[in-house]
Amino acid sequence: MTLEEIISSRKLLICVGSGGVGKTTTSAAIALHAALSGRRTLVLTIDPARRLATALGLSQLDNEERRVPPEHLQKAGLPADAELYAAMLDTGRSLDALLSRVAKDEALQKRISENNIYKQLSHAIAGSQEYVAMERLYDIMEEGRYELVVLDTPPTKNALDFLTAPNRLVSFLDETVVQWFLKQAESNGLGGFIIQKSGNLVFKLLGVLTGGDFIKDLIDFFQAFKYLYIGFRDRADKVNKLLREEDTVFFLITSPEANVLDEAAFFHDKLLEFGMPLKALVVNRAYQIIKDCPLCSEDVETLMRQDTIRQISSQSGADEKLMKSTLEKLLNLRRVAKQFNENTRKNIDSLKNRLHKAEFMACIPLFSEEVYDLEGLARMNSYLFTSSAGECKATV
């Protein structure tokens, strides 16, 4: 399968991997290709770095979806009518955004948001911020304004938190203590139970430590929250389903360093465990391009022969000693690059054997300059979307 075939029928592409492996730029490059192919595309990032905004010619990235200006595309020699948008998912937002979606009744929403217990829980519930970001993604997908959404996730550990946030929120809601409070609230017996127990030493101590309004806030919170429980569960189930649909595909982005490849293998196993469809592996900085150096392509012994050096020196007028020294340095660079390519080739082959579920693999070389603009993204795509991309050969 080619990369084009994999993404052409998908609506959501999620790029995962370690930090510092080019995940953000790869996400942007794939999104650019889809937009140039005529698909209305949105690339979303959770990384607050300015790299993506700069690469796309945007002054900033925030929660607002912004279109890449046609003049920037045109300046880069690309079709100006390509519809490419970018935005940043804000994981720092509180549960208020989620509450506004679940609580349709404004009075109920206000009652809960002003409750002191809720204010504390909004910061304490594990995964709440990641879940709010995932909710935002879900809303974008439900609105259907884009033919493809490319999501750039945080580094491995945080990405796992992000992808498992719906399950963790549901687990919290299903905890015995929460269920007990909800059951008491549903039967309207919570207030009476707590008031009845308030004569106990524990509740007296609790009242002293927390203030007189604590019991009242606790009762009010769970009585109001019982109306939202089904809404929270329903939304979490839908988000979980979104991550496992046929229209969703995961790309694992990595680099050839051994420790990074180990982390990539770990993430691959986790995706399988979660039942999430990994389709492609992209290795950035996979090899150094050295075939374009004329001297480097020659046989080492032939180049270093004294009569060859003398002949070239005679023809060019260059100093023989200086020329020999220069050749030695060039040839040494070639040996180093060749050794680097051989080592990374072994690492990549080892990873391919471990990542048996990836249907496609592509290698992008180590460029002489950092990818920081649309031209650089287009250059990455010349390696991703070619007939030979899947061969992943380190050219020496």
C-alpha cells in the first residue's frame, strides 16, 4: 500500500511518537499534501511550539482554525487554492467547556460550575484536560467541515494520557464511591444520610476542617451531577468509538536512534493493546544523502593514488599537498556518513520486524537545513508520497 492509498479514504489521521522526532512537521507535511490533492484539510497540534505556525506561514496558532494564506502557498510555488487550515487544541482548558456541552440546561450548568466541590474536582480528575481536548477533536469531526483532520499528539507518555483520557474519565465515574453518592442522590437520601451521620465524630471533625458549607456543597454537587452522569458516559463512549473507527488511522513517527526506536516499539504495542489501527511508520532523519558528492562516489583507493592526485593537480593548478588533505577529509566524511547509514539501516530493519502491524513504511533523509516553511514540507512529501517511499533505502 502507498501512503496516498492509506490516507485517501480516511477522515482522521493521528500522528504519535516520541518528542523531537519531527512529528509536528510530518503532520503538517501530510496535511499539506492532502490539501494540495484537493481535500479540505485541518492540521491540529497540542504542541505549543511556534514551529508549525512558522512552517505554514501563520503568525500564531490557537484554538481558532486559521487557513494558510493563499499568497503563502503561491510564494512557495504551490497551488493557491489549496484549503489547508491549522489550529491548536488547548489542553489547559477546564472541565467548563465539557460541562457546557453536556449540561444543556443553563440553570443546571450554572449551579454546578459555581459549586465549590466542582471547582476543586475540575482540577483533580485525572485526565480531565486531555479529555476536554479530545472532546474538541470529537466536535470538529462531528461537524464534518473537513475532509481530513491530521492530529499531532504530544510525546509518547502524554499522548497515551491523551488517547486513554475517555476511558479514565469513565473509570472515575464508575468508581464505587462516586456510584454510591449518585445512588444516594437519585433516591434523594443523600442529604438525610449525611445529616443523620453528621453527629458522628468523623463528620464533626470534617465540618471543623472544611467549614460549615462543605456538607451543603457536597449534597448539592451530587444531586446536580446525577443529571449529567449519562451525558458524560455517552460522550466518552463516542470519543472512544471515534478512535477505533475505520475512518481513523494512526501513524507512528520516529527517528533511527536505538532508544527512540525502543519507545516506538512500546507505543506500537500499546496501540495494539488499545485496539487502535496503526497503519504506517515514518522514520525521520533516517539516512544522510551522500550520492550528490562527485568525489565521494569514487573508489577511495583510486582517488588517493599519488598519480591520480598529481594528474588532477596538474589539470587544475591546485597544490598537491592541499589537494590530498582535502580529499582525505572528504573521503573521511563519506566513511562516517556510510557508517551512519549502515547503523541506522540495521536499527530500522530491526524495528520493521517488531512493528508487524504497520502496513507502510517511509524514510525521510537528514536534511542539511531544518524544515521551517512550506517549501520544506513539500520536500518532505517528495519522499513520503513517491512510488519508492515504501522501500526505505538508505542511499550511500
